[in-house]
Amino acid sequence: MPSSLPPLQLHFFCEEPFKGFARIEGIATIEETGVIFEYAMTGSVGTTPKGSVRKHLSFDDIASIELRKHWLSASRFRFRSKSLKAIESYPTSDPSVFEIEVAQESRADKPAFAQALRAAFERHLASRSASGTS
């Protein structure tokens, strides 16, 4: 079934930080200044918190972005931050990395999303170096 999302958005999920006891699901959206993550906890062993979370991860706070392709499980986008403070409130098991897994319904959108994300991040880095800021 084709996704109805434009390529600048991607459905994702995240289970790793919860060791299988909970799961978050959401949508990542590329913007000019960074990536917006909108997500909610969709399942947990205990009570599930109500409501969704909206977080903006600025390109200024990102040290690197990596697409990790897996044979047996979903591919993952790994966002490594420049500082621990940048992702301290994100659901993660590594204090300097926020990792999302590509949801089944967005697998076809993954290449376009990866290309758009890389282009936006590189544009940001080029503009920062042209303006003389780090």
C-alpha cells in the first residue's frame, strides 16, 4: 500500500530504549532548520501516557546523521548530537544518539526521505561555514 505522506515526512517507531516494554510511534518531518519529531507512546507494559510529544532537533545540534540498513529488521536513522543536552529529553538508551526505525508503511519513502534529509543537512552546514560560524 503506497504511503500518502510527502517524501519530507516519514513514519517511525522506537522500541530500543524501552527494551520491548514500550513503543513509541510517530512522524518525522524535515524542515529548513532541523527535524520535527511528533510521537506518542502506543503501547507499554504499564499505563500508557496520554497525548503526543512534538520535538524539534535543530541541525545546529546534530553532529551526524546515519542511515543504518538492516536485513532482518527495519532500517534506522541515527541522529548523533553535538551535546548531551540536545537530546536529553528524547527516548533513547544512548545519551548522545536518537535512533528511529522506519515503519513498514514508510519503507517506500525511505530513499526520498534520506536524500532530502542529507540535502537539508548539507545545505545547513554549507550556510554555516559560509557565514563563518561553527
